[in-house]
Amino acid sequence: MNDEPLKFNIDVFDTAWLVLDRPQVHNSFDSELIAELNGKLNGLERNEAVRALVLAAEGKNFSAGADLNWMRQTADYSADENFKDAEALAELMHALNVFSRPTIALVQGAAMGGGVGLVAACDIAIAAENAFFALSEVRLGIIPSVISPYVIAAMGQRNARRYMVTGEKFSAAEALRMGLVSEVVPAANLKERAGEILDQICLNGPKAVSEAKRTILAVSGRPVDRKLIHDTALNIAKLRASPEGREGISAFLEKRKPAWIAGPSKADSSKS
């Protein structure tokens, strides 16, 4: 077993990479890996230099969900211990979902149970053609509870009502149809495609990107009432008058690149 369950680095393009590194157990997660991910996400949230985050995994599989040996231990926990343990996983899913920079999941092989939750909590998910998915908790006599808000938001209630109760596997093509993943590519092209998408993100104002993501989460599900109309108008008014907004509009009118665009592309790096 690897001493460190998580690889981490920030590349020269200011993209943070979190790579699950427990391939011997199909990158299943336990309390240690959950704590590592929570710690890294909290630290990265405070690092304003980071432009995006990629969540990936070593080995043949993205994540088999919860480590069964860990789950066996939790069965003997007190009610309070069990709640705190589950709450840590819930906090991880929330932190990934609201992370203020774009997040991309790269999925190969199996994504099971909580692994599907990690995929659903990311903004963009790119699946390899060999990827497959299952919300398999019910086959263990439990439920996909803490991941349910993100899974339902990603794949829709109708699809969740099937796959959460059957526990059956579904393909990358089916995940694409439902909206759980954004694209399906050959496994060898996962990083290259991520680089192309990161290039598109880096063309945009960093603060605007964060605000766009925050707006999606703030607006989704709300009625279009006077409060929402006021809030959205206020947000765009603030951004127009911000230094980044002024720079972006000036650069467009002057037919030049804005100040935040510089250096080689991530896509170029992935091909080298």
C-alpha cells in the first residue's frame, strides 16, 4: 500500500492536480484519504493563484467508492462516531462542489458509489471509453446519501430513481446521455482533452470564472423573483466596474490579449 494515498501538485499553468493513489484497492477511500482531500481542497481554496483543479486517479480504476475494510470498522462505531465519520465525507463532497475555481474529473475504469459522487461534484467530467459507473450502495444494504444532492443534480431525478435503487452498472455512453459526464474519449486522450478544456478556461478572467460558477450555484432552483433579478443585476454591475472587467473590455476593444493571458498552453504541454 502506498504511504501517501493522494498525489498533489500545482503545475506551471496554475492548475492543481489531486490524484488518488491507492490503485491496489481501486482507489477506494477511507478516513485518511477523505481527510487528505478535505485538507488539500481547503488549502487550495485559499490559494488565489490556482486557476483550476483536476481530480484524477492512478491505475485502472477511478474509484471503487468506500473501502470495505473501513466500512466494516464503522459498523462498530458509536452513533456519534458514525455520524462524524459520515460528515467528513459529506464535507468533502460539499467542498468539491463549491470549490471556487473550475474542477475537472478524469475518469477511467470503475467509478462506484462515492466515486460517482466525486464525479458528480466536479464541474466537468471526462470519461474514458472503458469507464463504467454504479451507485452500488444498496447492494451493501446502505444508501448513497451524502452524494445524493450532487448525483441527482448531475444525472437528474428520473435517472437517479433507477440507478440508486437497482445498483446496476452503466456505461460511459449512458453516463454521457444522462449528463453525469461531459465527454467520452479514448483512455489515452484523457489528459490531452483536459488540457484543451483548461486552455479555454485560461482565456477567461479568473475572477469572472469564479463568479460565474458561484452564480450557477446561487441561481439554480431559485424562483425568478424580484430578489433574484436584483441580485443578478448587482453582480454584473460590480464586475463591469472591477479592474478585471475593465481590463477585459478594454482588451477586446483594443484588439489585444487581456493581461491574464500569457505563456504556453496546457494542451501544448499534454502533447509533449
